Amino acid sequence: MIDQLVRDFFYKKIKLGNVVIAVTDILLFALLTAGALYMRYALRNVVAGDYKVFFEPWVATLREAGGGFAGLAAEFEYVDYTTPYLTILSFISISPFLNTLLLMKIVSIGFDFVAAIGVLCFVYHEKKSTTAAVLAYGALLFAPTVVANGAMWAQCDIIFTSFVILSLLFIARNKTTTGMIFYGVAFAFKLQTLFIAPLYVILWVKKKIKIQQFLWLPIVYFIGVIPSWIAGKNLWELLTVYLFQANGEMDIYALSHKFPNIYQIIGTDVFLREYADAGIWLTLAALMFLLYYFAKKEYNMTNVLMVEMGMFFVMVIVYFLPHMHERYAILVDVLAIVFAFCRPKKLYVPVLVLVSSFAGYTVYLAQNNVVPLYVYAWIWLLLILDIASDIYRQINQNYKTAEITC
Amino acid sequence: MDQWLRNLLLKKIKIKSCEIGILDILLVCGTTAAGILLRTTVMETTSIAHDVYMEYMLAIKVVSFVLEALLAVVMSAFTWQLTKNKTKTLCCYGLVFLLPTVAANGAMFGRGDVIYLVFAMCSLLCLVKEKRHTALILYALSVVCSNYAFFLLPVYILWFFKGKIKLLYLLWIPIGYTLKQILLQTVSLPILQVLAMQKDVRKDEGFLLSYHCPNVYQFIGADKFPIEYTQAGTVFTIGLVLMICIYLMKKNYEADHGNFILFSVFFCLFVPFFMPGMDERSLLLAEMLMVLYAMMYIRRFYLAIILSIVSYAAYSAFFRGGAVMPFSFFAFVLLGIIALIGYDLMVSEK
């Protein structure tokens, strides 16, 4: 009697709005959330070098300037964050609760969950399976690079990543204006958002978005800098933060900063100036070929293909662009999870992506280099080729199917 | 506005009998610009610090640059001849012009390998177009410019046995080679001095079985028994090539464009893999042919990318004075590529 009751309870389905969800899925969701929180709690006291060298002095400077909105008037010797994240740091600087490190980590952890919810919604939208969606949610929260980025390193890359995921989610749901606003928000936080910009160009060519919707990028960016402008900062400097970042002067000492890309194969330590420039031109040329082909070909742009293409663009860019840091592939890590849960046969993609990506984190965080990074660079290259051939097959298959249907 | 812009991008312009899209023009302009900028970033590099060489370095780099553009055009014409596909033709132009090894060879290294490449590719193109006499003259010129052109010799011989080339035309090869030797021995031109300087680059490295070329000698040690292995290795390679040639002569295959390119790729990979004394530039011809092969058979496109990376890693080992990865690994990768191409060759029955 009780046995059956327990069994029935587990298999019971509850209706939440339009979604019917099993109790097992709810329990799974709760367990994964608890597990993810505990993992992050276990890492709370890790202090990475970046915190000591950059974040702590920045927060101190913001505090000295008054913190909150007033703190945004602070003059830094060097800072490469834009106003939105500096605003968060400025409020952290005057927070009476907890210490700066923990608060920074809490912000990033919060966005880990935003990204995970975004992934959950995307997978549900595609698969209409609550179990797959909850598993994808858990996979993202347990992804080593996602955990290490915020909870361990106190970095904020997950913020822009979560907004990109939301952007893709809304575009998949045909709410393209909201999608582009989220993309604009992501851009306001980090320049790395542009790694996926070629996908948006293809989405425009394929009539998924309108050209005027691209205006949301400068609009949201401008809205983002207003607090600093009001606080008294020079508007031109605020608008050109990314130009300073893009010249790569801060990172000139190595062609790859622990990211397993092409420079780990040919050497990260010679022809620093020459290869830095040549690498940019080669990457642009590679993008030109891809954009040309993807724009010219006739095919049906499905939501999964959109994710795969986005992932592919970022993979190619971080593989060939010089001065890439170990964290710059976080967008690939997240998109690979979405992709694998939409196409389960490709489960090896996020596994290999995360292993390769996390290798760079290990070199930085643990100063550990058991397997040389060039091994991961080859894995990454093979993944790029695999994804490329998969996209090629899909595009041509798609087209053939369309022709037959016609 | 949206649709107007999209239509503009996809619009086709008719120039005489040729129809070309705005997107196509953008690709050609973009890749040309990227290729020029790529070269200007590395133009200042000096690989051979010698007075005579320095005097001519800029001239060599400029000439190489012009010929690299010409090579890209020849390669795209070749792709058109093989595939009749406009997208592939335009992509081939950009790919060749932007190949890191091609750009580095001239603009960074200051080598003139592109000269023999242009002749070799023009020769192959003429052969495909059935202009056989011209093809052999161009091939002889290619041999005059570089010994690397000999990698293609087995293909010409095989095509002779297939009745595609006359024996008389093949005489251009020994004529060209003899002419080269006579020139080297008798005439004192500045360019020959420069070529001699380029050979001096190797002096510091000593006598090796492989100079950064990821070949079989990376497995056994490039500095072990160099004199003995050089003699034995040369005979071994010639013997292997002969055996393969005999096998292919007996094999029932179609003497079509696909097999022609396939055989060319195979021998241009196979010979430098076994021949002693090869250097980092030995794979350049194979790279060109692999691009063509990839254009014909897209499923093998990944081989062109991997070969290009392996080849550039060899260049990089020269530039930085040592490789990041063990060279034996690259040799294994190259062996894998040869195995795959060899498999294609085996299954190319009529």
C-alpha cells in the first residue's frame, strides 16, 4: 500500500501553467540545485591571483570614492570593465554584509543560475521534455568551467554568457526584439560578446532578425554607461573602453594566455607583435569564408542549428585569435551543453569542450600542467572540424529536404 | 530596408558571359585585403642575417607577394576547371592567398618557393586542359626553379603510361635540369648568390636527415647515421615510389581529373615523408594539391586544414629554433594523412 503510494508519488505529474512536470523532475531539480550550491559553497574561500592583483584594489578604489553610484567617479590606474559591472562592484564595496570576495562570487553564482534557467528553457522549448531540460540545467550548473569561473575565481564571464543564452532563447521563441535587447545587455558587460556576433549577421541574412534591431547594442551600451557619466566620468572614455581592450596591449606578452588554441601548437612566445596582427587578419579571413558560405547557401535555420553555428563561430574565433585567455570559451562551454541536450548523439562535444577548456583553468588556478596544452589544442581542432562537417551536412541536408518538399 | 540590403548582398551582376554576385565580390576583396595585411604584418621579419641576402630581401619578398597572388588566381582557375563551381573557385582563391605557409614563405621567410609552385600548378592545369606540350615545358621550368618539383615526377610518368603524355615531351625535364646545373656552374648572377646564402641557413644545424620536416626520420632521430641513412633512405624512397608506380600502372583506374589530383597529392606527401634531407618547406606543393583535392571532395576538407597546421608547425620550429610539440607527433599526423590519401588511391578502381 505504502509502496504503491510512494511509487505513485514519484510518477505523479503536476501541471504548472502550460507545463506538465513529473515529481521526479522536481526532485531532480531540487537535488541538482542543492548540489550546485554546495559545490560553490565548498569553493567559497579560494582566492585567485586576479582577485589580489585586480579586483581587490578596484573595489578599494571604488570604496574610497564613496561606493554606490558615487563610487563610479573613481579614477583607476587601469580598469577594463564597463560601467554595469563596475556599478555592481561599487555597491559591493559599501555592502555591510559579508566580504568583497564572497559578494563578488555570490553575484556570479546568481548568474550561473540565470544561465542554467536559460538553458533549461531553451532545451524545453526544443525537446518538450522536462527531464531533458532539468538535466541540461544540472549539466550547466555542474560544468567545471562554470563552477570555477565564478565560485572559485570570482570572475564574471557568466554574466554576459547568461544574457547571450537569454538572447538566443528569445530569438528561438521569435521574440527577436527582446532577444536583441539581451544581446545588447551582454555586450554592455563584456566585449567577448562579439565572438558570437557573426551568428547574428547570419540570423539577419536568414530573416530571423531585422537590421534595425542591431541598434539595441549601442543603445543598451549607452544606457549602461550613463551612471558613470552622471558620476562625472568622461563620456568618450566610457564609450571607448572596448577599443582599449581590443588593441591587446595588456596581453601582448603571450599569444595565448593558457587557452588551448593554435598558438599552443606553433608557440606562444615568439613573433609576439607579428603573429598578434597576422592572427587577427587570419581570423577575420576565416570568418569571411564562413559568413560567405552560410549567407549564400539556402537552408532552413532551425534553433538547434542556430546554437550549433553560434558555438562554431566562437570556437573558431577563440582558436585563431591571439591573446585569448582560458576563460574566453565559456560561451562555447554553455552552448555545447544546450547543443548536446538538443542533439544527444553529440554528447561527446560538451565533454571534450569542457575537458579542453578546464585544462586552461587548471594551469591558471592550480599552476598545474600535467597534460601539455597542445594536446587539448588538437582536441579543440578536431572538434571544430567535427562541428564544421556536421553543420555542412545539416545545411545541405536541409536544402535537399526543402527541394524535395517543393 | 532589410530586404533591400539582403537583395543587394545576393544580387548578381553580369559581366560579359560571367555572372557574379556582390557577395562574391566582397569575398574576393575581403580575402585579398586580409592577405595583403597579413603579409605586411610579417614583412619586417629577417630569417637570414647575411649582407648579400639583406640587399635582395625586400625584392624577393615583393616578387614573392606578386607571384603568390598569381598562384591564388591559377589555383582558382584550376578549381573552376575541376569543379565548375563558382563558390569553390572563389574560396580556393582566398584560401591559397591566405594559407599561412604561403604567406610566411615569401613575406616572412623571404624564400622564393612560390616561383616553382606557380610553374608546377600551371603545368598541372595545362595537363588537365590537355595542353600537354606546354604542361611539360612549364614543369621543366618548375624543376629548374626547385628540386621539390621532382615530387610530381611519378605522376607525369604514370600519365605517360596512360597515354596522356608523349615520351618526347618528357625530355623537357632532363633538359631543364641540365640547364639549371649549367647555369649554377657557369653564370655568376646575384640571385644565385642569394640562393647560396639561403642554403647557408642550414650550416648551424649540421648535417641532418630532416630539417624540421615532420617525416619518418623524426621517428628514428634526424641526427642518427645521417650520411649512411641519407644514401639508404634515398634508395629506399626511390624503390618505394617505383613499386607504387608499377602497382598503379597495373591497376585499372580512370585517368580522369580526380585521380590525377589524387596521385599528385599522394606523391607530394609520400616522397618528402621518406626522402632524407627534407626541410620545413617540403610540404608546400602537397598543401596546394590538398586544397584542390579538398575542393573536389569536400569530405576530405579537414585533411587540408590539418596538413596546413602541420606544415606551419614545421615553419614555426624553424623560426623559433625548436618545436613546441615533439616532431614525431606531427610525423604521425602526416602518416595518418598519407594513409587516408593512400586509401582513396587504393579504392579508386575504374
